[in-house]
Amino acid sequence: MMPASTEQNLRRAIGPLLGILIVINATIGTGIFKTPAQAARLAGSLPVVLVVWAVGGVMALAGALSLAEVAAAHPRAGALYEILRRAYGPTTAYLLGWTKLTLLIPSAVGSFARLGAEAVRSLVGWAPSETRDALLAAALVAVAAAVNLLGVRLSAIGQGIVTAAKYLGVLGLAALGLFAPSAPAEPVALTPTVGGALAALVAVMWAYDGWADLSMLAGEMRDAERSLPRALALGTLAIVTVYLLANFGYARALGLGGLAGAKEIPAAAVARVALGDRGPTLLALLVLVSCAGGAMTSLLTNSRIFVPLATDGLFIRWLGEVSPRTGVPARAVLVSAGLGITYVLFRSFEQLTEAFVVGFFPFYMLAVGAVYVYRRRGEPRPFAVPGYPVTPAVFLAGATALMIGAIAGADPTALVALGVVAIGVTLRRFVGAH
């Protein structure tokens, strides 16, 4: 087992306000700009797509409140790992780490970088080029890693500034849509179906993903038992509010036809309607800032899971070492970034996001379900989820429907996520012994 000093090198430098900003920064990345058009096409009607966004918001808030209870019970770096280890045993916790390393972190960081590369191309005025977009995305991943290596406090403060800018930007985008001239009614050849709504929910939950990321920094939060639940709840509520406003704005300014059939991202179409030719340029800047912040936060939060995994002897020890100078698991950051660069060179934005949802939601469901396990065992409860036992059940029911929709409607390459987990089961005894 690794010396305890490895985890002790992590510094408690994050307070509740910074925690809220990290939740927001981890969530606002690509989804609110890229997925509304896809969700509208799948849902088949404006009322259905708006309901899907509302359902996604309820699921995210229910999940965040439920996770807050179990994460606050034993705050530790990489809290999802700690929750799964205590509730279900070391093998399940190891599988989370394995899947994070080989699939989830590269997919998340890569998706942010892919859309960020599109924003750079739009700002510069280049024609689409798959090779150039991939190289730009790889450069953005490298920059995100470099920022993370500066240290948790400097990195988090910089991301806090980015967060404030992009949250205000999305609010401004929502205002543009809500106050712009409404789109004329037009016939649209789309038909709402239950399967379409479930598939739309998969796209929407990618946009909402990020509500759990702060829990990975539980070991670096001051007074985590109190500040972690507060930041998770308030940060998620802020996201749900701005997302619903933005989608009402999209719907009003573009209508279903304009939203579902947008040849550019819906946010750019709204900006063009409201601001003319300057709109897409300003929107591209907002997307670039948002994606850069999302990539930085994804590396900041997710790299921490390898510290307790290594400390407990369940994973490669070398990967979980923390720099005593910066308080950062630098090797985990670099390896995660390296895999992210590899992914963006060979995977599209849609392939990256679908693989993430299919691969991660089973672990989300296990973590939220741990509320029932903890209650039965009488674990410490510095924070109690409101509405128990209904609140966790709401998330679990929605997540089950989402997984059905994801597996039924996903690109077959996204199902590689399930294969990654299966490989991790096979390698468990070998990797855990290193």
C-alpha cells in the first residue's frame, strides 16, 4: 500500500464559492451549444424537447443532492471512488478508475477540445478540415493540462474567472433568444416518439453532465462535510436555471424547424438573428472560453480519482503520486491528457459524447444508489438528501430510461464503453497488484 503522505500532499484550498464555480465550469462546456439541435430532431416537437430539458434538469438536481449525502459522509479525494468502495467493495471502485482512465476522461476532455477547435476555426475563418480540427483539439488538451500542473489553487481560481465569464455569456445568449423576434410558424416533418424522447434525453444529459465532478475534489475542500453539499446543490441549480432559459430562447428565436435543422450550432443561429453578422463571432469566443474551461475542469477533478486508488493499492501506484510542491497528481494529469489527445485525433464529437454517457451512467447510478446502502448501515450523515427516499429514486428511474435509450440508439462504436468495463474486470487482479 502506498504511504499516506501521497494523499496528505493534497491541499484543502477550495471553499464553497469556488466549489460552486467548479460545478458550473465542469458542466457548461459543449452541450448547451451543440446538443439542442440534436435533441430537437430526436424529440420531434418543441413541447417535447422542452420537457426533456426540464426532466434532465430534475435528474441532475436529484442526482447532485443524493451524491452530496454520500460524498459528505466520508470526504476524500476522488469521492466517487470512495463511495463505490464503501458501498460495493474494491472491485467496483477499481472498475470506476479503470473506465475513467481508458475511456471517460479522454472522451470528456476530447469532446470539449473538439468543439473548441471548431470555435477557433470559425474565429480565424478557416474552411473545415478534419486533420486541422483534430490537431487544434490536441493543442487545446495540452493547454488544459499545462494549466492544471500549476497547482490546484491557481488552476481553480483561473477556472473561476472563466466560469463567471461563460455563465454570464450563456445568460446573455438566453436573453438574446427570449427578446429577439420570434420565428414564424412553419411546417416541420418530425413526429414525436417515446424512443425519440429517450434518445433526446441522452443528448441532454451530456449537456448536464458535470454536476458530480466537484465530489472528486472532496479531499481538497475546506469543511467538506458542509461546503461540498452546498456547492453541489447550488451549482447544479444554477446550471438547470440557465439551461432552461437558453432553450426557451432557442425555441422562441428559431422555432422547431430552425432549431432542428440548424446548419450551424443553434447558439450561433440565435446570435446571428439577434446581432447580425457579429453574432457568430461573439458566440465563437464564448464557445472557445467555455470549452477551454470545461477541459481544464475535467482534468482538474477527474485526475484526483487515481490518488486514493493508488493509496489503497488498487491501481498503478506511479499514477497516483501527488507532487509535494504543487499538490497536483501530475502524472495522472499528463497520462489523462495524453489519452485525450489520442482520442481527439481519431474520434468525432458525437462518438466521444455517446461513449461517455454509455460508460459513465452505470457508475452514477451505483453512486446515487449508495444512499440506500449508507442509510441501511447507519453511516455518518452530515447532510441528508431532501425528499429521501423519493429523490434518489427519481434519478435512478430517469437514468434507467436514459441507458435504455442510449444503448438502443447509440452509434455502435459508443458501445465500446461496455467492452472497456468488461476488459477491466479481466485485468483487475493484474493491474491492482502493480
